[in-house]
Amino acid sequence: MTTFVLDTLAYTDTLKAGGFSPQQAETQSRALAEILDRQMATKAEIADHENNLRRDLREVELRLDARIRETELKLDARIREIELKLETKLAETKADLTRWVIGAGFLQTTIVVGVLLKVAKLI
């Protein structure tokens, strides 16, 4: 799996110098070599995992971009819908205001004519 090199002889000698029996030192040395061999990742394995992560991140990025575009389109449609409603309401309000102004104008004209006729004692 890996190409990690452990100098088991030097490690065994260090353990013996530290008080381990020769059998304990050799067993410990073999056990450590096996653990390191199973647990250590090679540069190729790390690069492979890195490439997988990059690919996964790119997929997530593309999905997020698509969802963002979809949300933007929905928001644009909703904004346009609200704009149309506002334009309709403004047109209705303008028409109502125009009717009120014209009605008030006729009323004022009628009042002014009535006052003038009253002043002229024509009524």
C-alpha cells in the first residue's frame, strides 16, 4: 500500500537500549511497521482523494449556481407581477382622482354661477 520505510532494526535497538527484551523490541518493531503500513497514505492516494474532493466541490458549485439562477428567475417573475399590480392600482387611482377633480370642477362652477346669479338677482 504505502512505501513508507521504517528502519525496524534501529527502532528495535532503541527499544532494547530502553530496557525492552529482544523479543518485546522485535514484536513492537514489527507491530509498528504493520500499523504504519496500513495507516499511512501515499502521495498518490492523497492526490486521488484531493481530486475526488475537487470534483465533488465542483458538482456542488454547479448545483448551487443552478439553484441560484432558478431563484433569481422566480424572483424576477414575482417582481414583475408586483410591478404590474402596482401599475394597475396607479392607473385606477389616477382615474378615480381625475373623476374627483372633474366632479369638483363642475361643483365649483355650479356654485360660482349660482352665487353670481344670486348676486345679479336673477334667481
